[in-house]
Amino acid sequence: MLHIRTARRTDAATIATVHALTWKEAYRGLLDSTFLDNLSDKRLAMRWRTQLDRRQQDFDEETLVALAGGETVGFASAGASREAFAPWDAEIAMIYVLKEKRGQGVGRGLMKAAADHCIRRGMFSGGVWVLRDNGAARDFYEALGGEPTGRKADSVGGQIVQLVGYYWRDLSQLAERSTRASQHGRY
């Protein structure tokens, strides 16, 4: 049974473990191997504790965890757009699901929960940035109705990478599409 809830400070270590593992799974061959090999659960846990503490002061930002059998299998962070030039109000800053749990509704559930949170906070359009060469993630966003919009370069682990933006003009449609895709067993 999948359960999605707001992350607590005590979730920092398990989020960090999922964070490191999913980056190594998703970005091998797309990001520098040394950078990926050096991702540390311990350093990421400190970062997540800080971020979760900050979230308590910024109610627009939300971190969600997906639990299956009591174990953290994915997470997402969403809040106000971090960039003034983006066409969307809200940004899904991160969404990661363990490889063995993909295709089981975890990602869709996290996207719906993130969209619902943003709508409750008065943000009605949303977007996400994704590595241009991450075909699986791009397929996922497109299946949920994300419109490719905009490109930018960014630095990840000291490497310049190309990103593509995906845009949902109406987050309620993302929430609805996430629910429908789940009912039909897609993504």
C-alpha cells in the first residue's frame, strides 16, 4: 500500500538514501561518474535536515515522501517558482522514485500530491526542469500532459548540463491526469 505524506525532519536520512540512489540510477552516463560515485548519504542527510527545517518557515514549499510497506521509496519537493522568468507559478523542484518502484503509481501519486499542495497555496500553474537527455523523465512528464517549454543550461556537480522545462498551465489538470494515469496502470 502506497502512502504519501509531508516529510518530517526525521525523514532526512531515508530521503537522502533515496536521493543518492536515484541519482546514481537516473544520471549514470548523463552526469560525471566521479560526482555520482561521491554522493554521500551522510552529507545529503545534513542537507535534507536543513531543508526540512527551512520548510517549517516557508509554507509555500513542501517536501513529500512516498512510503510503501513503511519504507521510503520516493520523494518530491514543490513550491513557488525559483526563477522569475519561468512562465509558471509553482515549481516541482525534485521528484525521484526508486527504480524498482517505478511504474507502480509512486511518481504519479507524488505529482498529484505536489500539484494539490501548490493549488492549496494559491499557485495554479506549474513546471519542472529536467535534464534534456533524461528520456525516461521526459516521457513521464509528457504522459502527464506537461508541455515542453524553454531550455536553459545549469551546473550540476561542476558539469554544465542542458535542461528542458515542462509546463502545466493548470495544475488541477496535472492532478486529474495523474489520477487517471494511475487508474489505467500507466507510469
